[in-house]
Amino acid sequence: MAGTVSAAEAAKFGAFADRWWDPGGPMRPLHRMNALRTGWIARRIEAEGMAWRGLALLDVGCGGGLAAEAFARRGAAVTGIDASAEAIGAARRHAERSGLAIDYRVAAPEDLAAEGALFDVVLALEVIEHVADRAAFLAALAALARPGGLVFLSTVNRTARSFLLAKLGAEYLLRLLPVGTHDWRGFVTPAELTRGLRRAGLAVTHSTGMTMNPLTGQWRESRDLAVNYLVAARRGDGIGA
């Protein structure tokens, strides 16, 4: 699949698909992070006065569906897309077992944008650091949001501390993630992300840090954006305006 997708990255995460829902498996940090990131996003959505019932939400790079299922349970009409057929297969199987109706597709965001699809909320959680073309990826997210719609991203900052904690610590010392999960050079600073979103026609409205306790593995919201962080943005009336 051409465009924003890195085939190597898609294959890497597809290899974990059969253990995506194992809370002690290779996706363990995502399981532990999920309540914090989805809770923060939910509060931003509710603060906008958006009703969950009928809310059109797209989860880009949904993997096995951890975030997608959390929002489907709140009542949103969720579409999840991923470049990995293996991950989408795992997501579909888990949603079916859970009695959740989620529209999962093997696709890139530019594929849906080309179809003219629009959503009230667009998510890209722990994805942008793995894409082939960051500017094109952000442009596709913006194109998928309705005018006035919300776009949320979570990613890892590119700092010395993130190299020590999110790369060396998480992959080599604590073994929280499989070795090779991240390339520190692909991490994105908040300033870079803000500029990229602005160029795509999206204005950042909120941000927060996410901090993990290395002893307990528990995550909490923080003012510290030096490692993991979340960003909320809004689409203006005209893309690129």
C-alpha cells in the first residue's frame, strides 16, 4: 500500500496481532495506557457538547482495536482502519466476541479521504511516529474531519529522555515492548506536530503529557510532554486556510 503507510512498520505490528489483546503480551503498555488516553479524549469530546450516540469516530491505525472498542462502548459509531490485515483480523474477532459493531477496514487514511468520507472525530494514537510521510498523513487526517471536527493524536516526543525511557528503557531494559518497536528518529516534538497540524488546516486546542511509573507500569496525566503526549486539534472551515 503506497502513500502514508510504511510497509515495514505495518508488517512489524501485524506480527503481534495474535497477542494484541493479551494484557501481558507485547501490547502491554498500550493496555495500561488506554484508559488514560481514551478518558482524556472523551472529556474533550464531551466538553464540546457532542453526544456519543451517533457520533462518527474514525480510529486511524487502530491495530487490534483497544481504543476503538473503548469508544464503541460509549455509543459512538466507530470505524477503525489499519494497514495490517492481521491486526484488522484480530480487531474484528475481538469485537465480534465482545458484541460490538465496529466497521474495521484494511486501509490508509488517504483511501477514505479519496472516498470523501467525513467524521466528527478522528484519532491517530501512537501512529504518526510510524508513518512514511508525516505531512501527507496529517493532511489526510484533516481531510477526514468535518469542518469544526476534532482530531486527536498521541505520540512520543524526540528528546534525550524519550530515548532513554521510551527506546532503551522500554525495549531493552524493562522489556515492556519488543526490541525494534520504535525508531527514535521518527519521534515527533510538540512544536513539529503543531506546525504540521497547522499546515494541514488544524489548530491545536489542548495537549497533555502521559507519564508512566516504571515500578508499577501505571500511567497518569502530566504537564510533562518530554516523553509521551496527547494533542487535540480542530479543523477550521477550510483545509489549509
